Amino acid sequence: MSSVNPDELKALVLAHIKDADVEVTCYSGDDHFEMTVVSAAFVGKPRIVRHKMVYAALGDNMRQAVHALALKTKTPEEAAA
């Protein structure tokens, strides 16, 4: 199994969601991550669509290097509240 670090995951999201503010931490072992993504690209989209956008950015890492991902997606307005 390949491994990935928080900075690599952040870079993948930023490459696909250009305006994103991304925070990633590893919380258990080297394959359990917490991620918060704030982006205007999420405006008007339900949570499942937002998550699919992030999963698409992470690509094969979601099947290999990432065992668990606690994901929060917010618009800038939601993050400010």
C-alpha cells in the first residue's frame, strides 16, 4: 500500500479546487485523515456533491493510501458563521 502525507493531499485538492482553503491533519497511523475544505465552488451544492468534488481531486488515494477521511466542506459564508 502506498502512503501519502497531509501536504500531498492538500496539494491535490488545491490543484482541482483552485480557490480552496484546505486544512489536513493525520489523526491515526499514517492513513486516517481529517480535512476541512472551504471554497466558493461549494455554493449551492449539497454536501454529497461537495464531497464528490474532493474525492475526485484525491483520485486513487481514496482507494489506496487513505483508509479513513473525516471530511468537512464549507462555503466561505458557512465557515465565517
